[in-house]
Amino acid sequence: MPDQSYLFAGVAGYVGRPDEDGKFGVFRRALPEGEWQHVLAELETFSILAHPTVEGVVLAGTQSGVWRSSDSGATFERSDFPDKDHQIWSFLIDHRDANCIFAGASPIDIYRSDDCGKSWVQLPTPEIPEHCKVIFEPRVMRMVQHPERGNEIAAALEVNGVMYSSDNGQTWADRSAHLIELSEQEHLKSQIVSDTYSEGMLDGHAITLCTERPDDLLLACRMGLFRSSDKGQTWRDMEIGKFSPTTYGRDVKAAPSDPATLYSALSVAAASHDGGIYKSTDAGETWQRFDKVEVHGTIMSIALHNSDPNQAYLAARYNGEIYGTKDGGSTWSNYSLPDQVKDIYTLACS
């Protein structure tokens, strides 16, 4: 692996401010003391994968499929991707084969590459019922693979709940019924842009698991954090409000180097001006505030360094706000993007 590390930010459109100007695409910064470079300026970008084991490979999920870099993000070119009208919101590396990568799209579709992102095939479109009609097409926001049963993959959908595959993405089963049932509880109701109070529980943003409890899925959605121990058939509220004054779950990630450590991004709402990163060292049973910064936008993404457990970064939606720690959270530095940019959606760290 190269000695040089990089931080990547994916920037896309404004929320609620369509007429304002701002840059978008992919930005790259050499760590620790580099300057930001605007390395992909043509396309709004919703997801970035900095490959942890294949040197130089960075993938950008854009408004027009997957763009690929083989020089650590210095330059990008469009991969051999079959659809130009599908946005790409997530990536998943198959832990059994570093060259096999899945991509999650909007509208809901799954793509697979067997050559580390150079070319892609569309898998059968998931036959998932539409639970909630909102102003955009549902999105495959995040996928996670079982560490032992590699054919099993779960996906969080915005705004359509959760789906689960037991055959490596060929078919998918809906795992939203109990989320909808939970939304009958008064404190879990949320209706903003649809005709159902189930909207908030179906507003899935991220899904993960930690290897200490590999059969437990953890879902971050509008209404908080939820856990399933039966492949998404049922869910239980992790009651994150006991630990955080803000409960809008935008991101949840497992630490690459610790089987019981998790990080979650919690804010007020999709468009808000507050939030924090919370850390759990007991597989999500308890949480403590991790960051030591004051953000002015919804925290959209957490980036954990692939090999250095002391490095972690957060991105807030507005004003290009990015902060990071290199000493396990003791101190934090400002890495914000320069000039005026649109909304940050994702961070990645090599």
C-alpha cells in the first residue's frame, strides 16, 4: 500500500436552495497537510469508495453511474457502466474477493463489478414494493455483507426501508414490515413529504454490523438507530435518545480495526444546524459523544481511516464543513472545503 493517505469529499446539490451557486463533484486532499484539489468537477457525487487493499483505486458514485480512478483520485474517467440515468449512492466490496464490488443505485437497482470497478453489470432489479411515495426515487443508501455468510447482504433504502438478499444480490426480500409497524408508536411517526406517518421509519440512511455481533444489523434512519437480530424480520429501538440530544441517524459505521466499536452521526433533521458523532465500544449498547467540534449543518458522513484507528473525519452538509482527528478523538482540526460548495454527501479516507 502507498504511504500517502488521502481524504475525499463527495459534493452534490443543495437541499432546499436550488438556485444558489456552488461547486460539486469530488474533492481530494493529501493527509496530513495537503490542500484540497477539485478532481472531478463535472458530476454531482453521492458516494466515494477508496479501496482499502487495491492500490490507487477510488470509485465515485455520481449522477451518471460510476467513475473510476486508478491513481489515488488524481484523475477520474467513466467506467464501463450500463446506465447513464442512474445515480449511485453506495458501494460494497465483497470481503471474499477484493475485485468484486457492488453498487447501489437510485432508482433502486444493484450493479456488480468483477474487475475492481472497470466494468459493471446490472443484477435483476429488486422486486420491492413501494411503501412511501416521496419527491425523489428511492435510493440504495448503504449495503453490508455478513462476515461469515458472504452471500447475505442487507441494504438500507431512502425512503423505502430495508431489503435483504441471501443469494449474493440476485434476489431481494423486503424487510420493512416491522419498521412500518413500529411507526404506529407516536414517537416514531414522521410525515414530511408523503402520505404516510411511516415515512420516518422507512427513511433509511445507513446499515452496518460489527464483527463481535455479526448477526445484528444496525440501521440508521430518520427516527434514530435500530437493531435486528433476525435478518431484518424484526427491529428494536436502540433508544439513542438516552445518550444524545439529537437522534436523526444519518450514518453508522463499524471500526475496521475493532470488532466491537461503532460510530454514528446524529443530527436534528435532514436540514439542520447541529449534530455530533457518537462512539460505542460495546457493539452499540452504550454511546458517548466522540467529536469535540460545533457544526452548522446536518452531519452527513463519517470517514474512518482504513489502517490507522486514530484517524476519523466528519462532514456536515452546509458550507463544506469537515473536521478530523488524528489522535483518537482527543483533538480535532478543521479540514473544510475552500470557497463556496454545494452540500457534502460523503467522505472517504484511504
